[in-house]
Amino acid sequence: MRSSANSPCRRESGVTYSTGHDLMCGEWNMCAMTVRAVIFDLDGTLYNKSGLAWRLALSQGLRGNLRLLKREREVRKRLKGVDFGDEARFREAFFGAFGNPRAQEWYDGQYMPDMVRILRGHYRIAPWVEPRVRQLRAAGVKVAVFSDYGCVAGKLEAIGFDPAWADLIADAPSLGGLKPSKASFERLCGRLQVSPGECLMVGDRDDTDGEGARAAGMLFELLKS
């Protein structure tokens, strides 16, 4: 990936930065023209997630599940970047770390459905998303969405992103480990049938999206609001 004084791609400390405006303008092709696949993070990248944590806390507070929500965030931090090899072993470790027999039922039956409901009611994809995705697809570049959370198809539909726009949608748990697990990024490339060096990862967090992408040998573009 190259950048120049006339390009919207700006490099600082080995990271390429773009804004939503940059991603809408045609010059962004200068950054992506060497890749065969562009992988987008979901939360905070395809939509502005401002206020989401507060809304999730409110929804779980009303259900009496604030302790479970707090524990979920603690467990995520503990397991960040750890590879378990596959989804089954990840879920065993993830829910086992809660120390609460209700954890899996709550997470799958309440928390994730509540997240989808909140997204549907309050959030929409950023203006640059649809035209950029259509442009990439028309150019023969594969498009993927890669989230650290599950229910990816439901979340995409909730914010107005048609899952059919992507060649692949994937969540980190199904790949065996949360971002920035190098193995999860490599498995994602395998599913796309492209090498890591032919992939551009676009995300809003350098510590997860960026670290994992670089470890796997991908290009990375940090989206700045």
C-alpha cells in the first residue's frame, strides 16, 4: 500500500489512517489497488457506535443482568488475542471463565439479541459504506466483514448493510479466538482463499484490528472519525 502527499492515506508509525470522507472518495483506490480482498471490522467501523455501550448497559440493567455484562467485558479482556483452535473450544473457555452457569443462556438468548435490537433502533451504516463496497465488488475485489462478536448477519441487517454485499461474513469466536489472534486472521484469509499479503484490513482499533492484521501479514488501515 502506498501513500503520497496527494493521497488520503496518511502513514504514522507504520499505520495508514483514513477518515470516512477518505473512504468515499475515489483516491482511496490508490491504497487498495494491490489487494484482492478488503476486510472490514463491524462495530465502530461500518457505523458510528457512539452510545452503544450505554444502551447495552441500560438494557441489561433493566433485565437485572449488569453483573453478567460486567463479567463479559472482563472475560473478553482476559481472552483477547488467545487462540483456542476452533469455535467449540473457544466457547468452552469463554463461558467457563464467567463462573456462572447462566452465562451461555444469557449471552446467546438475551445479550446478543438485545444488541441486534438496539442497533436496529438507533444505528445505521456510515454513508461511505455502500458505495465503497459496491465499487470494490465491481472491481473484482472480495469484501468481508469480520467482527469480534457473533450475530454478524443480524447486526449487519439491523444497521442497513445487506449481508449479500459481502463475499464472507465472519466472527472471531467462530475462528477460534478473539482479535488480535493471528490465527483467526489467518483462518479468515483461508476462507477467502487469498493470502494475507493480498488483504487490506479496515478497522477502528489498532490494538485489535491492526495488531492482528499486521501479525498475519496483512495491510491495515485505521479508520478515524
